[in-house]
Amino acid sequence: MIELRHLRYFIAVAEELNFRRAAERIHIDQTPLSRTVRDLEDQLGVQLFVRAPRKLHLTPAGLRLLKDARKVFIRMERAQRAVRETDARFRAPLRIGVADGIAQPKLSQCLVGWRCVAPEISLELTEMRAPELAQALQREELDAGFSFGLPDDDAIAQQPAWSYSAMALLPPEHELASWPELALAELLAFPLLSYHAGRQPGLSQQMRAILQRHTASPAIAGEACTLSGYVTRIAAGLGVGVGDAGHIATLRRSDVVAIPLREDERITTFVLYKHQRFGLPDALQRFVAHAKTL
């Protein structure tokens, strides 16, 4: 049976017209190369080369085989390219959940960057609440997700993807609104808005951790279930707040003043996925690694 290697070796010899150079070109020893060409001639029952001293010529049969063999490899290359393109078009997308109303620039950068590094793997985005994200990951209805954090769950991995500096949020008429910088102690002298632990578990937990580092008993003015509700309450003068610089840049609201904090406090966004017994699929592993580079 004639194999592709027979034709590949034959083409090398036919183009080089020299067994030594052909062997160097395809990185094998000259002896097995010569033996393979002889085997091809035996199987075809024809002589492909005239072997003169120090000279090699193609016979008419050899010239015809060279022409047809080249076409075989061109067809093979076209077939491989078509198969790869078909696979890219019909490959299942990665299903990504976005919780907590995240609208940070780095999330957009992550998604745009993925299209550059892995254009063959599309993304299917779904927005949902944090508890729904946890359930969808558990049921493997999603491959990965982004959140400010979920309650601890041994089945769900939560890895920091990126973080933004925390900033003070105030209504424009507040007495601290004109300050260029604030210490948290100065901000916490006023009633603070927090996040609902059930609706925004990650933000609620990160907010508590920040407060515990700077005060023993903060005055809480109320809780918000969403980021938009949180900012609306601050704009209405119902309390002061703390937000991440990413969302502040996205919102650009004139009825809320954002002031840098003296302390280096940060709010982290996590990439989440379900632990897999035999490791993550390659595409998901690449996506998680990509998210963590921002």
C-alpha cells in the first residue's frame, strides 16, 4: 500500500535530484530514504529515477508522479484547512455568567482581549444575580463567571481576576465633597450605605472587611441590592458610600462625587468556575488564565 510518506519522500528526492540533500531536507538518514523510494517503485511497478553515476534524473513516469503527488498534498492541505475552519465555526462557545451588575472597563477589556487571543472560541454571556450564578456553575449550565465573590463553596473555585481602588462616594452638597482626598475615618464619621448580603454577597463581604480594618462600629444608613440602587441612594443624600474606581469611571454621574481614599483599599472582581475532577478543559483553562492577566 502506498502511504503519504512514500509520496513525501519521493517529492523531496524528485525536487532535489540528490538523495543526500533530500535526506537532510526531511531530516532522515539517506539509507531509509533510498529504501522507501525503491519500495514505492516496486509497488508501482515502474522506475521513477534514472540513477547515473553522480547524477539523478526523473523518468517520464517519475515526472508524471511528481505532478500528481504535489496535487495530493495541495488537496490534503486544503482539506485540513477546511476542517479547522469548520471546527472553529461550529465549536461550542464558552458560557460566561456576569453577576452583581458588573460593568467595569476591565471586564470589557477581558472580553475584547479574548477575541484577539482565541478568535476560534466564542463567548456566550448571561447576566444574573450572584446566587443564580452559583447554581448555574454547580449545574454546569455555565463554564465560568465573574462576581465580587460568592459564599464559600468547595465545588466552586474563586480566583482574583482584577481589582480597582476603593473610593469615597458622596452627594455633591456633602460637606466633604470638595476635599481632594479622604481618610476612611473621616468618611466613616457619617452614616454609610452598605450592600444587601443576600443580593450582593461579595460586595457585602468586601465592604465588611474594609470597615473592620478601620472602625469597630460603623453607622449603617441602609442597604442596597444593586450597584445602581447604591449610587442612587448616595445621590439622594441617604448616606455616604464606598465604590470601586472601575464602576465610578463607567457611571460618570454628575450627582455623585468620587474622592480618592488615603488608604490603599481595593475591591476585587473574581473569575469563578466549577472544580473538575480531571482538570479544566483546555479552552476554559485558557480563559481563566486570560482573565487573570488584566
